[in-house]
Amino acid sequence: AQSVTQLDSQVPVFEEAPVELRCNYSSSVSVYLFWYVQYPNQGLQLLLKYLSGSTLVKGINGFEAEFNKSQTSFHLRKPSVHISDTAEYFCAVSEPNSGYALNFGKGTSLLVTP
Amino acid sequence: KAGVTQTPRYLIKTRGQQVTLSCSPISGHRSVSWYQQTPGQGLQFLFEYFSETQRNKGNFPGRFSGRQFSNSRSEMNVSTLELGDSALYLCASSNRDGFYEQYFGPGTRLTVT
């Protein structure tokens, strides 16, 4: 069975600094990988996804992620964060064996301060 | 296109009651999935409906059920509510069979007292 680990529950960072949110997964088959963002009192918004092809995936709001199959990781990065990036970020995995249901990590709370 | 809509947005129920939540997917989307979000357990998959049929189900008790109508709108029902059912219930829709990316609604916040 697949599992998703987000290694940091909270990440504080100063505005305009770079940030990396880490995600590792375990699965015995090929998977699809996603990052979602959740702002307070809102649903989830898709930031980016990896289905196949290039391992570097670019998403919305300047975010990007790199799929590393050997390390089973899918870390999210942004070179310069803004106050408005403060939110909860979720890494998710889906695979054919689970009917493509999304299996989420516990989330990383990104707090951007001036 | 309008996004996924969920009604109601907030709900307060008493233990032992039942509740029905509604989800309208993005126009043209035929798949609807439901997720439960709690501080303790995080985001967990409840079930997925495609063309009025339950196609996939998570590990939740039978008190949790759902259905999908011919217009793809979906409802989920929780019977005999327990305090632990207090959560944000998220609905997501998708427009493709097989693999798909899911678009989430704003959720329904259920509080059980």
C-alpha cells in the first residue's frame, strides 16, 4: 500500500527567501504525484502534478517540483516566497491499484513573515 | 466555468442524527469523490462515484454512504452521527475516466455536538 510522508509539519520562512517543502512516498508501482494548497477556510487548489515525462514540473504561483524516482521523493520549491503563500500544503499520491483515489500526506504549514 | 460547489457550507448537528451533504461538480465532469479532513487523521478518501455508480470506496464504516444522480450531482449521507464525525467534508470532481486530476470544492464544515 502506498503512503505519503511530509517531513516537515511547519516551515517558517522570511518573505523573498527560497523554500522547499519535502515529500516522500512509498509505492510498489508507478504513481501519479500532486501538490495541493489550502488557504484558511477554503478547499484544495492544485498547484502542480507529475504524471510522466520530465521530472521537473512547473505549477502555478511560481512553484515547481522535482520527481526523483530513486529517492521516491517529490519536493516542492519556490525561489522567492510572498506573504500570500502562507497556507497549508499537501502532497498526494494516486495509483491504479487504489482506483486513483488521492492519498494525502499530513500537510506542511508554510508561514511567511516579513 | 463555475467551480465545484458544496452545500451547505456549515452545519451543526447533534449526536445520533443524520446529515446529507450535497456537491455539484464542474459542468461536464462525471466523476465525484468525497474526502474527510480532520486535524487528527488529515485528509482521507471516502468514496468515488462515476456515472451514478460507486467505483471506489475508502475505509469508512457503513454509516457513511453516497449517491450520484444522472446530472452528476452527488450527495453523501452520514447516519447516526458521532462526535468524531466532526470534520471538513470535501468534494472533488474530474472529467476523465481512468486517471484524472481532481478539482475540489470549498467543503462543508460539519460540527457534531
